[in-house]
Amino acid sequence: MPKPAPPALFIVANDSHPLPELLAPAGDWDCVKAAVENGADAIYFGLDRFNARMRAQNFTEADLPELMAFLHRRGVRGYVTFNTLVFSNELEDAAQFLRSIISAGVDAAIVQDVGVCRLIRELSPDFPIHASTQMTVSSVAGVEFAQELGCELTVLARECSIEEIGKIDAPIPLEVFVHGALCVAYSGQCLTSESLGGRSANRGECAQACRMPYDLISDGKQVDVGGRQYLLSPQDLAGLEVVPELVKAGVSSLKIEGRLKAPEYVASITRVYRQALDDCLDSTEMKSRRDAARYDLEMAFSRGLYTGWFNGIDNQKLVHARFGKKRGVLLGSVLNVDRDSVTVGLKTDLKAGDGVVFDHGKPGDGEEGGRVFQLLAGNRLTFMKGAVNFDRINVGDRVWKTDDPALNKRVRQTFEGDKIRYQRPIEFELHGSVGKSMTVIVRDTEGHVAQVESEMSLDTAQKRPLTADKLRDQFGRLGGTPFRLSGLTNRLEGEVILPVSELNRLRREVVAQLETLRTRPKRWELREEASVPVVQVSEPGEELELIVQIRELEQLEPVLESGIKSVYCDFEFPKKNRDAVARFRESKVDGGEIFVAPPRIFKPGEEWILKQVRSCEADGYLVRNFEHLRYFAADRRRGDFSLNVANHLTADHFKNRFDLEYLTASYDLNNVQLEALLGSAPADWFEITIHQHMPMFHMEHCVFCAFMSEGKDYRDCGRPCEKHDVKLRDRVGLEHPLKADAGCRNTVYNARAQTGAESVSQLQYLGIRRFRIDFVNESADEIKKTIDRYQRLLAGKISGTDLWKELKLQNQLGVTRGQQFIQR
């Protein structure tokens, strides 16, 4: 399918490649101004609910009219982030929020939840929807899924390379993150904060566990990784050097991350990428500007800058693992430490007042640093008395510049106050002849047109007629307005003249009219009578069923011995599926069935994995992403937790549009939210996972390759994942299992299993009849013991509390009460 022509909002860089939109973050009004005055084409911002940055200083519904009027006057689009999962008992509130958003003329909503997309289309047939990166779109099937939901643009997963982007023959425009913090896990697939503290990343409450230190444990022993502790903390994304390639790949929007950042960050990063895009029109200056811009990028915020996955996978570079917080610019290293000064081998400029930090390789132990008081001869640095403990600074420590007040001042000057600095192009067209009025027409790039007539007639010019140059000079005096003259068409007949005062009035009046037109809210159609759709709830069946998921082939035997009839296989190596299916059928389980789970992520070129999965001829397959919906369309399919089913509208879409047999409810739901879901949709659509090691991080980053080999990816890493049992030990001593899948993606599982046993009776009352146990690395004895306890629970022989206490006291499973089942 050919790629569509870009929307009118894009400026053409040349005949073959349109120039993408530059999209900047805004957490408050200062950030809005910083983005606008430094050349953003659009901003994205959150409201006080339903956005993935709840810690940001978000806007309110009441701010929307003023905010959108300001943006549109300046020729900038505004997108609301509505990019969290929404529970069934919140949909009415969500609908009210959406009505306010649509009425205020917001340019689009960035949405994660499938049900919210459906809700928007119920409320408005034309309001634009952008599929969030939280939707985990990494292939054309995901883009087409989003398009079918009514989305007009899709934000791709950050893990997509430029080569892979080029292979996504998308039916709607694509957006990519070009700069900012990288989540190590696939957005929409990180359950770490939920698992460890009941703070869901899919609800905007990420606790950033990826930025914490971890020890690498292989086969029970700690691996010496040379002082690198931040094994899951990627360098920040900096796509500056690949901007021309992204333009050539047909990307329609370049997005800067940073709604939690200061306005100085927004201003600096936006300005750098504005210049980079403009340089695509004239590449002669591109490289020299890019080199000079790196300093500004590093000082704005940097944990190290890297192109992320844009140039493909290089696990040695993505995560340096030496620190997980802001550093800045590397100045050099310590050459000497005196009683009251430090001598540094400087590689870049430093001056009094700059902030520095001394890096001894163990940031968790605390670091020395402060503002430079004096820079003496020989690059000796002094500090205010008591600011630095010189005894904790050593020769060889790296020195970073963390703050540059002079740069901060220059950056603030780009947006402080009410002065308009960044102007958008407009074109004038003039008509008239002797004895008639002059007609002035002005057009902007958004399609607005204003027109005024002179109050006096044109006269014949005796000496100085209105030439094109004079007219351009007169109508180009647009200081103090959001506009700059980009073109003037003179259609005046003959040599005519008009007083300068009248020309000035015409210019002011037509520009004022244009500004008024631009600030009017966009009129999206809003169906006032629309309401949240309902789904018919049916009576549940009577028979209870226990489903067991395994991740090792050896785990199948104890499962069969326990009399389980329904088995799910989620193996690292799909070839094992064939053996599992054959063994299951040999056992001749009466009424039994075996389903197989393909990898959670699919990217272009990985069709071979799905082909290998299907070759096992299982009874059916777990659907985990949009590609699976299409590839296994002719097979029996059940939806897994990664589809993020959190409300009845999402459930209805997957169940009835794609005819999935059952759905696994999202792991983001606690018992109250689960009850709301089951009260809004038939309970017999669902199966609930009641025992599992929560899959926390699911990531393209391969820890095995990065820290147990010298290779870049699977082609040269030696496959340590096939040879070693690896865990990540956190700060409290828990060792979390690490697994790789067929696509070399890693999953970190919670060290401690969790149970929802105490909610089983409530779930049964709500109509749930299918309960699931997920194993990771349990032994045969542990598997038998666990299955036995849950069989007794479902038979009513023990209570959920008894089960939890019994398994917990065994001290083998370390089972906790599951966060998603506890009211919070």
C-alpha cells in the first residue's frame, strides 16, 4: 500500500521528502512559551487526569480555551496526552474530559487505550486521534489497527530502527521520538512500578526502577562487570545526527520527550532540532551546526547521548551502566588534589560559576561537587569554603560540568516575557488601480485568509510609485506580530500611490483580522447526546477451570501429573513448542488443550518466528500484539495481558471484532477496577491470572549481550542466554529472573511470586470461571505443590488466606499478596 500524502501541516523540504512536524513537550505555561518561541510546530501537554506524566505540572480543563487560542495565534498545534489505560468505572469521567477537549478546539488527543479511541469516535466523528507509543506499535499491523480505530497518526515504539521504519508501509502518518529519556522497556509493556509498588506506568505513575543499580548474578554467582551497576538505564536518546535520514524515511512528526523537564530544557532542545530541520533545506551548514549543538543538548539534560535504536541494535552502547542520572558535559579527569583545590585536565571550556561533579564511579555512594569559585592558572579549581570535601576526590575521577549559568541565561532570554521572537510565514497579495481602493489579502500556511480595503482611492504616482520592493518593505514591517513576510504578489495596475499612513493601517488591520481568525477554536463535530457504549452482560457458566502457563519444557511433566487440562507454553526457543505439543497429546488428557504464546513484540522481518510457532500445530495461540491478530486469524486465539484490556470497550473490541475466545485482564487492575470491568462486560469473556511472577521490564535491550559478551547483538554475542541462569539483584537483595525470547528481547520477572488467592471467591461471585497460574523457573516439586493448593482452593477445601500463608511459610516460593488484587 503506498504511503499517503502528508497532511497540509507539513512544510515541503524538497519534491520527494516533506519536512516533519517538530513536536515539543510542555508541562506548564513557561514550557509552552519556550517551545513556541524556539520554533516548535506543535506541543503536547497533559491535563490533571488520564495522562502518563502525573508528576508533571499539568494543565486543567479550564486552561484549554486560553491555551489553544495562544497556540493557534502563534501557528502552533496543541495535542492533549490522554495516554493511560482507563478503567470501566472511569469512562463517564473520561467522556466529560473529552467533551471539554473537543469543544476547546484541541488539535488531537494522544491515546493509549483502545476503548478510549472508541469512546472518542462515539463523541465525535472527526476529532483527530493519535495512537500513543504506549500502544506498542512496532509494525504495519499495529498502524493498520490504529487506523481502523479512527487514529490519524501513530507514534511508533522507540525501539524501531530507521531501516525498520522504512519497511512499515504505513497507511497513516508516523511519529517517532527523536530526543529525550529512553524507557528501557517497551512503552505500554512495563509492569515494574505496578509490581514493586502498585504504581502503574500505564497510569502515569512510573517510579523509574530502571534508573536504579542492579548486580548481575549468573549461575548463582555475582558477575564482575567493571563497576557498572546501572544495567537497565539507557543513555538519553539524541537523534540529531539522523534527522535527514528520518526525513527521507517519511516520518511525519519528530517528538521531543520531556514533560517533566524545565522550560530551559524545552527551549534549548526545541531550538536545536528546529535548526536541524531547517538545515535539511540547506545541508551545507548541517554538520558544523550539529557539532556545535551537542554542547547545548548535553547541558540541557544528559545521562549520555546516543542514537538509541535508530541505527539498529548495539547493546554495548545503549546502556553504559555507569550512572542513571543527569551528568552534562564531560570536562576531563582529576590530575591532582590539594588541600583547597583540584587540578583538572580540561577538554572543554569552564568558568567561575559553572557547576561540576566529581565522578568516582560509584554514584550510589554520594558524590562531591559544587560551583567553581575560581579557575586558576593550570586549570586549578577552587570552591566556596565547605562546598566540597576534598578528601573524597581522587586522582583519575572524571569531572562533569552539570550547570552553565551563562547558557541558562541565554536560553531563558529566548522565551521570557511577552516578546514575540519566533514568527510564522504569511503572504500578501495586493489589487487595485487608479481611482479605486487597494485590496490587501493575506494568507497563512494554515489556510486562513483575511482581506481589507483601503479607505481612500489609489492616485496616479507623479514621482515614487508603489513598486514591489517598496511594498515588500512596507508590508514586511511585522515586528511585534507572530508573522514574517514570506512572499508578496503585486497585482496593482499602473504606477499608483497611497499614503504611507494608509498602508500602515491596512497592514495592521489585515494582520489583526488574521490573528482573530487563527485564534477561533476549531469546530470539531461533537455529538452532545452520545454516551459511553454499554456491553450486554450474560450469565456465567458453572464449571471452574485452572490454566497453567509454563516457560520451561521440563515444567510440562509435573503440570500433566497434576491433572491440568489447559496448558499455555511460553518458551524462549519456539522449537521446543513442537516437543511440548507432542508430549501433551501423548498424555491423552481428556478434554485437554495446549496453547502456545509467540513473543510479545513483533517487528518487520520476524515473520520466521511466527511461522516457527505455528508449525507446532498447537490447539491455539495466545495473541500478544497486533501482528498476532492478523497472522493467526485462521486459528483459535486468546488474548494475553499485553493487550492491556482495562475496560469493557477495549474488551468488546478484541472479543467481537477479532473473535478471541477469551481475554486476560490487564495486570494494571486492582480488585475494585476488576470488579468494574466484570460488571460492564460478560465475565465469561475473561480469565484472570491469580498466581505469577509479574513480568516487569520487557525490553529490546539485551542484558546478556551487553554484560556477558562483547557483541553488539545476537549475531556476535555467543548466545550467553542459552548457557546461563541469570538474575538481577536489586538494592534490597531480591534476585529477579532474567529471560530472553526468540527475538532476543529480555524480560525481568519479579523474584517473588504474587497471588490473588484471597480474591478468588469474590471473582467467582462476579462470574469468573477461568483462573490462571504462570510459572517462571519453579522446580517440579514447587509446581506440583502450587497447583495442588489452587486446586484445593477452587474446590472450596481451603481459603485464599490459608493458601497464601501456606505457600509463604514454605519459604520456597516467597509468595506475596498481589498488588493488583489489593485495594489501593
